[in-house]
Amino acid sequence: MLQIENISKKYVTGDLVQQALKNVSLTLRDNEFVAILGPSGSGKTTLLNVIGGLDRYDSGDLIINGISTQKYKDRDWDSYRNHTIGFVFQSYNLIPHQTVLSNVELALTISGISKSERRKRAKKALEEVGLGDQIHKKPNQMSGGQMQRVAIARALVNNPDILLADEPTGALDTETSIQVMELLKQVAKDRLVVMVTHNPELAEEYANRIVRLKDGEITDDTNPYVVEKSKVEKPQHKNMGKSSMSIFTSLALSFNNLKTKKGRTLLTSFAGSIGIIGIALILALSNGVNNYIADVQKDTMTSYPITINAQDMDLTSVMNDGQSAAVEKENVDHKKDKVYSNTTDLEMTSSMTSSVSENNLTKFKEYIDDKDSEINKYIGENGVVYSYDTSFGVYSYDPNKKLVNSDGSSFKTEKDNSNSTFSQMTSMSSQMTSMMGGSKNGFSELMPGKGDNLVSGAVKENYDLLYGHYPEKYNEVVLVLDTNNEIRSTDLYKLGLLPANEYEKYMDEINKGKKVNPDTSKWSYEDACKHSFYLISACDYYEKTSNGTYKNISDDDQKMNKILKNNAIKLKISGVIRLKDSDNRIISQPVGYTQALTKYIIDYTNKSDVVKAQKKSKDINILSNMRFAPDGKKEKIADAKKYLNGLGVSEKAKLCKNIMNSVYGNDKQMQSQLANLTEEQLASSLDQFVNNNPDDKVMLNIYDTYISPGSYDDNMKEFGVVDLATPSSINIYVDSFEDKDGIRTAVDNYNNGAREKDKISYTDYVALLMSSVTTIINVISYILIAFVAVSLIVSSIMIGIITYISVLERTKEIGILRAIGASKRNISQVFNAETFIIGLCSGIIGIGLSELILIPSNAIIHSLMGTTDVNATIPIVAGIVLVVISVLLTLIGGLIPAKKAAKKDPVIALRSE
């Protein structure tokens, strides 16, 4: 039962007030066919809209089956329309881009009915109106009568209590009108049907009750229904069900709508994608540059690891102090009227002296080896390399079978012309090589790889393997060529690949000021790898004598040949490698050996006889049989005499000559006499001097100058003993500048907690070279971010405008959805779904077009830069993020239009075209 009690409704437009309904009261039965007649403006449609919940009454009450609607809110009216009311309109009001079946299903969808159930019920409803075979057609493919029957099926599918029909035959011919009226009459048998019409003949023929309105008031009721109020329970406020529209329904509605406007949708998506394309291209280029920078960083960090030496000079502080001093001297605090001293040089010297520090690498190694240490978070894939000062000599036989020492000492020209220009240059070069972590004998340790890999991936990335293989055993080495497949001639002579006498000849000519034009030599890779080297550990240079001491035999050619034959490690060249880029030279010498050889030498040295002997006698120098630290002067004098008496003839002669030269160095006559003395005479002179009990001061002077036994540590170092806990240097490899800064922070934190003598000092060479790179990168990033922000704002505004246009176009659809129970939220959801689809299409189109544009763009970049190292690419994650951003932007841009759509009056919306 539907009760209309004293319903009033007026419309206010500016100063104009129109009273549509005036205290209308009407009670309708549960199943009857009521026709409302009246002239235009009498309030018929307003009454119908009030009954249907599309329009709100100003006063009174609308009671449906004992439920009052006075306190209803929007959501309550939405549920009421969805579950209780079915609408049939004069203009059908079908959604054109949906199929007949989808139109009928819509009311069930809003009710939250499952897909299978609603499809079943929608088909049944269409069969009942005679359209069971038309379910897949679109509304524009049907006649007016068929469309009206679809509207009736949609109105009945949810089994409403009330069916409202507004001029259902107004747009139909007579025959079709009769068919529709017959259908409504049939429907009215088990529910209330309220029809507004201008056709009294149809009303008289089919309706069983006619209500006439005029000027908003009921003037006639042919079959009134009067209910005694005493028998009716007091109306209650109650919701009549729940209505909801799933996200998938919203997407389907919007997708079907967009399909009807494919051209415009495509253009809209393309317009929306322009911003995405711009951002994607910027990100692609930025990604390419960042990848290139990352590679450069990695290469730079590989070439310039953070090196911490046992003794270090803080060049950063020196440079800063020098710059500060220079600035201060530019702004002098005295007049320019006299001669003033400039103390900058002394300040710089003082700064350099104070900047030299000793690093306790033993403690620092313990810190690094602790996996929980902060520094381990920043160490790169090449890890940490500990270097040790292993002492060894490398020899080889030149093409003339002459034995050559790779340190160059076997060449006569370097022995005999030590003051020559060339020798001085060679000495400076050797010192520079040593300072840069190289080796004077032409051999350099290769960076070890992870785990058991003897060679780091960084080496293999920066060098091409031309022949053979990388070292796999401790006694294998590689020959290292520069980018031009060359090795310096000087190194080739020292390595024995070129004849020593040829080198000596060139050096003699150079020392005489002559110009030399040596021929270019060449070898096949196979021939070069046939050359062998012989490594002698420092401990093997010492041989035990008959009196129990040990003697250095490196000057004895006969004994050296014996050592080469019995003790030397034969090194084989396993392969030939070539430097790819001269900027990434990470092997400083022409021959590279592995850390396995270093470990072998260390272990071999520790097991040698000379080292074992010295370890057993820590207080006595096994080279001289003297105490390392005599208790006093008497002990020193006694040790000196014991030492002198124990020398051989040649050694006595040599020492005697040295003493005489220091005493009579400027006496040419004495020098001439000394030159004529034999070894035996010189040795006899020394014995006579010792036996004559010389003055104690003289003996002490001889002891301090010529005999001092050194220390236990000095001897062990001389024998080549290395303590694995005390590296000579630590090379820390990182992969980026950020990690390098992290290492610096970790070292600073380590120093803050360390004792003064354990603090670490090092020079950050990369920071000196690349101090401004981070700033430049940050500035570029900020510019790109600003550019992206502008693009995003423009895209949002454009999408908002497009969505607003769509709202205007789909206004009638909004009214239809509201009429069948869709809430304001559902309407917003529909348009948000549309913006979602457009945003998704924009993002996908943007990424797709960007990928296409990058093909010629990369070709241009490669051509302009002359390298293929910079490749603009869109990372997968960035592509996905851009699509998500596109969707979010369109959703944000469409929020206001979607809200505006939700606020549209459904009655006004239904009238729009």
C-alpha cells in the first residue's frame, strides 16, 4: 500500500515560485492500474517523480507499506528506487552503448546480484515481453515498441512493488501503443502500476482507476481507496534494501561508452599521453645517462679504489691549507712600502710534514673483516684487496740466453752510468711506479675476484683476452698490452723478450747524446706465451755459511744460477690481454700475476731455513752472529771486534777501503795508493788495525757506521716475511660515488671510536677529481623534476576538461542510472572508471610511442656522441610507474567533473538530450 499524505512541492526560480503540488493526499492499492490525467503543468509528472523518489517533496509524507520516507537521505532514496520502483519513460531512456541484455541487467547489477543470477533474470524478463531473441542487439537497432518493451523489462526485472510509467505510449503509433498498454495491464495484476498520460481513451480502456489533477490538486478519483487510520500502524523509518555498483560494472559502462567514440577516445588518449611521452623520454635519457654515469663511476672506482697505505699523506688537507694560505696572501695585512717575507713556503712545508701519518692497518683490517661493521654496507662487488710487500726477484733469459733481472740491475749501462740522464729518469720512473702501487720489476698483482676466482670481473671487463686464458694456477701470469697492442721497449728488455746487449748499446748512445731509431719488434701471441720467467723469493738469496751465519749470495753469478735451477718458481704466460680503454688502466705493469702467487711466496718464505733460523734466535742477527741490542758500549766494542775478525778476505778488503775513503776522501795521493793495494793487503791492514786495540770511540764509530746489526724486524723484512694481519695497503672498491661517501663516513665513525694511534688517514683522490659531479647531477635532477611537474599539471587540467565534456554528453545516462537506483557515489564511480580507462590508454600509448621514438633517438645520440655507451631506455619499473601515474593523474583530473556529475538532479538529467 502506497500512502501519499498532504504532499506539497514547489519550485523556486529566482523570484518566481511555482506550486507544483498542493497538499495532495492519495492512497494506492498494492495491485491496481492507476492512470493520472491532467493538462500540462497540472503536476502529473511531479507527482510521479515524487512517488518514484526522483524528486523530493517539501512537506507531507510518502508511506510505502508502513515505511515513512520523511527522514530519508539520498542513499535511502537510491535503495528505494532500486528495490521498490520500476520506471518506464516516454523516450525509453535506454543506454545506447549497452546491449539490450545489459540495459535490463543494470538494475540488478546496482542491487548487487551475481552475474549468473542477473543474466538469468534479465533473459527471463525479456522473454516475458517477447524479446528473448533480441538480447544482443543495441537499442538503435530496434523499433520504438521494442525499445519500450525493453524499458518495461528493465523496470520489472528487479521485481519492484511499484511500476511508474510516464507517457509510455507518447512516442508510439496506435498499434504499438495498444501492445504496450496490454503489457502494462498484465503487469498490474500483481503490482501497482501508476501511469501518467495525456490520452484519456487509453486510460479509460486499460486503467481501473483514474486520478485527475489540476493546478497541483486532485480534482477527481474514479476508484478511491480509503483506509481507516485507526487500523493502520504508525509509519516507521526503515531502509528498503541495499544498492551498490561494482567497479567492474562502472568499467563496463564506461568502456562501452568509449567504444562508441573510438576516434575521440583515441585522440583523447593520445593527447593525454603527450605529457607521459615527454616524461618517458626524459626518464629514458636520464636513465641512459645515469647508467652511463654508473658505469663511469664503477670504472672510476675500479681504477681509483680508496687506498689506505701504512704510511699516508693527507693531500686534501695539504691542498686546502695551501689554498687557504694563498687566499690569505692575496689579502695581506701590511702596506706595500717595504720588503716583507712571504712565509707560504714554510707553511706549506709544515703542512706537508704534519700531514704524513702512520696507519695501524692491523686494527683497521680487523674492523673491515668484521661483517657487522658499518663499512661493509658500502663495499662494491670487487670487494677489498689487501696488498702485502712480498719481496722477490724475477729473472728470464733473453734471446741470446743471457740472464736478465727484470728490475734492470743486470744491465751494465745502469750499473756503470748511475749518474747518466737516462738512469736518473729511470730511477724517477721507478719511484713514481712504486708510489702508484706498482712494482719496479715489471710485475703487478691482478685484482682478485669473488670467492675462488683468481681474477676480478673488473679486470675482464676492462681488458680483452686476445690469446690463451687468465691465470688458473699460482705460477701462471698474463702479458698485458696497452690499447695499441704495445708494451714499452724498456719493459721488454727488462723482461728478456728483447736482447740485453741491444738495450745497453742504445743506452750508451743516448748517454753520449746521440739520437737512436730502434726498430719496432713484434711477436705472435703464441710465441710471446712461450717465454718463461723465474721468480726467486727474497729468502732464497741467503745461504748458510760454515760458521753458522747466513750470507746474501745475490752477487755470486754461479750460485744464483744454481738457485734458478733448484729453487726458482717457473712462471708461465697463460694468456695475452689488451686494455680496452686507456682511462681504465687497472694493471700498472706489463705482467700480471695473481694473489695465489702472493700467498704461495708468503707461505714459502715462512717455511724457509733462513726465516726459521732467525725465528729461533730472536736476539742474535743470524747474518752477523751479533746481538740486535747490545747492553752497553763494551758489548758493542766486543761485538764489533768479533764481527771484523769473522769477515772473509774480500769482505775485510771492502770494509777497509770504505773506512779509508771516508777518512782520506780528499787526499788524492792516498786514494792513488789505495787503488794499488790488493784485497789481501787491504784485509791485512784491517786485521792489523783491530789487533792494535784501537780507541773505544773509533770502534764505537765503526760499529754504528758499518756494523750496526739492525733489528729482528728489519731482518725478517729483508727475508721477505709478511704478516697477513698487517697489510702494506688496503684497496677498498666501491661501485658509486654515494658508496664512496659512505666509506668516508664509516672511516670517520671508526676514527671517532679509535685510539689516537689507531686512527686512519687516507687521500680520497676521486673526491679531488670529481668533487662537483654530485652537485651537477643534483641540479639536473631538480630541473627534470620541475619539468615533469609542469607536464603533470597540464595533463591533469586537460583530462579534467575532457571528463567534463563527457559528463555533459552523458547527462541523460546519469538520469537513467539514478532512476534505477544508482547512488551519487555510483555516478562518480562511473566517470572515475572512464578517466581510469583513458588514463590507462594514455599511459600505454605514451610508453609505446616513447619506445618507438627511442629507436631513432638512440641512433642520433650514438652519432652525436660517437659512442654506443649511452643508451636511452625506459626501465620496466619506470614504465609501469608512468602508466600508474597516468591513471592517477586522469583520476585526479576527473574528480571534480565526476563530483559534478554525481550532484546532477536526476529529473533534469532525464530531460536532457
